[in-house]
Amino acid sequence: MPSPRSSLAALRRLGAHVLLAVPAALGAQTRPDSAPPRADSTRVSVDSLAARLERAEAAIALLRQQLATESESAVRTRSRVALDLSARVLTNIALTRGPTNDPGVPQIAIANADYGQVLGISLRQTRVGAAVTVRDVLGGTFDGDADLDFFGGGRDANGNRPLFPEPRFRTVRGTLRWARTSVMVGAETPLISDLDPLSLAAIGITEFSAAGDLWNWLPQVRVTRALGGKTLRWAVTGAVLEPFTSALYDPVRPGGGDAGERSGKPYLESRLRVRWGPEDPDAPMSDVRDAVTGEGPSEIGIGVHRGWVEVDDDHQFTSGAVSLDARIVLAPHVELRGEAYRGRLLLGLGGGAIGQNFGRPPAGAPAGTVGTPLHDVAGWAQLNVRPTEQWLAGVGCGIDRVRDEDRPDRRQNTVCAAHLRWTPVQPVLLGLEYRRHQTLYSTGLYHAHHINLALGFEI
């Protein structure tokens, strides 16, 4: 294969020949020994000259384009690196009617709270991403990507959220891929719950959190092995995760760490999946633009989770779950996605048991008594349709039901939502979403309604 430098020289020589051909074309218009042309012949000669000049200019423009392409190709060949940057800048205008845990991005309705409606405007759900691909790394291909938003920072002593939000990493992944095996190191959602519903209103915390979606981005290591198949393509994945239980600390052990970390054991998860349908090996790298097209492969997976929790020396428990997830292309530009699980002690995975780990202690129990570990059954589903490149619409529901005999404070949480997304012209992006929350407590059933208008752009 000729080098970029030799190709460049050849193109320059070709350009010189084109330029030399222009004067020759001019001289060829009139023979020296011919009689003076008539007026109409002169017009034809001028028109012919203009056409030749136009063709010469087009050839020069083509040469410039080829030179630029050759130069770019040479740089990529030497570096082996392809970098892609993406961003979605969103201004969310949210109106929430009824008490919720977070009026900006609510997950549950609050019991025994008395306030009407809350209006807020925020840029906290803006996302920025970067992805890189490097070829020929240890005999495979390296893919790395990072995704961050501005949903970091907590509320102050008065309960106000930050006006100037802090950046926060969501996912950070480094993956080495070979023909049938891949290894990923970084932070990602739980392996047994890798899907999320599509939404422009619930990005900092997923739409069906505490209603069937386990979403926490946990540090982990994954190994995936393809098992073969042509029409049905099977693969199995195993993962070792950060043992996070979410704010379960032993007060008599300063600096003792999370209750999961005190167990001295990591979380373990595995998943078997089957995939079918067309799959593009040259698909774009991961970015923050997650709009569905209803194309590509369909996939169904089953997973298991196992973890250990040490509240104190006298209370050691195990957490566990079995899961089912699916993304199915029903027709061109139409997809159904969803997840379901059954487990216990899953708050640390992100919203399990409606954001609870243990039930209330029995009446009359001594102070500090630990309640029963909570068992729950949960799931969500969302149907998305993209009739044109400019429009995307979807509707879905999620539900989490906690076992009553475990004495939970929150027994059931149901969330239903409908969303509409419009991209009139790149990069402009607009979205509208309505969401209804219904949370059952031991004291009764409580409701909340949320309307969210998203205005922004993505690149």
C-alpha cells in the first residue's frame, strides 16, 4: 500500500497536469491559420471555454478533498485512536403537585406531608461524554468511555438543592474486546439490571427507581464470553461489584465503612443472555445520546445476584436476587424494553425495596434493634416508538411490592409515565413528560403528579 506521503505527491502531480491542461484548452479554441470566426461561432467558443474552466475547477476541488481525506487517514493510522465527544445540555422546567422525596426528580410520594405544588428550573441533568477506541491492544480492541452529569451535591441544612450543582461521574468503563471474550473494568449499573427507561426528565436518577429499576453505578469488573450461535447468539457474563448497601453504618465502629464492605466479601453477579437480529459491528461508540431507533438486535437476559451484609457483630445477612431483562424490537422503529426481579436487601443496587433495607422492629423491641431484611418483587416496562427521525414517544409503568410480613414503612410504589421527544433540527432538542406516583404506606395511599419540560441541545 502506498504511503500517505507518496499518495499526496501523486495527487499534487495530477493537480499540476489539470492546471497545465487549462492553457492548452484555451489555445485550442482558435487555430492560427483559420479565418476569423463569425459572431455565433465566437459565442459557442466562449461557452465551450467556460465549460472547460468549470470542469477544471471541479477537478481541483476534488483534488483538495482527496488530499484532506488522505491526510486524515494517515493521522488515524499512525495513532490507532478514534475519539468521540458527545454532550446533551438540558434545562428542565419541572412542576410537581403533591409531596415527593425530590420535586425535581421524584421517585416516591411522601406520607403525611402537607404542601401543594413546587416549580423548579434546573440544568443538573446535563450530560457530557467521551469515548475512545484504540486498535491492536494485547491482540484486541480497547474501548473506553466516561459519562458525567451535574447531579452531584446534596441539600443544605434548609433542604435546598444546590444552585450551582457539582459534576458527578455516572459510568466509567474500560473494555478490552477479543473475538469471543471481553473484560470490562470501571463503574456501571448492576449486571442484573443493565437497562434503563428512556427519559429526558429523569436522568440524574432513573425514571422507575424505587419502582423496579436497579440503577446504582457501582465499581466492578466484568468478564463476558460468547458461547456461539448464528441466529441466536448466546453469551455469559460474570461480575465482581463494590459491596454497597447504602448508608448502613455501625455507629460503634468509627470509620468502619459500609455494612456491605464490613462483610469482607464483594457482591457477585452473573447473567446469561441471548441476542438475535441484525447487529452492526461498526456501530458508533457509546455516547450520551440514548434515543432509541427500534433497530439493531433484540436481547433477553436472566441474572442472579449474591451479596453479604454485616450490620454489626450480631447481625450478618445475605442479599440475593434473580432477574429477567429484555429489549425486543417489535417492528421497525418500535421497541419494548423492561426488567423484573425478586430479591432481598437490594437498596444498595439502587432503589430496591422502595429505598429500604429493613422493616420496622417489633413493638416493644429495645432501641437499636434491627428489623427483618426486606423482600420485594418489582419490575418495569416501556414501549418506545420513533415514527420519524425527529419524533420519539413512549409510555411505561413500574411497580415495586415489598412483603407485608417484613413490616416495611413503604409497602408498594407504582409509577407510570408518558414522554414525547422532538428534534426539529440538529442540535435542538425538546421533551415533555408526565409522570404519576402512587405510594402505599402503612398509614394509607399517597399520590403525586409531575410534569417536566426539557429544553436543550445535543451534539
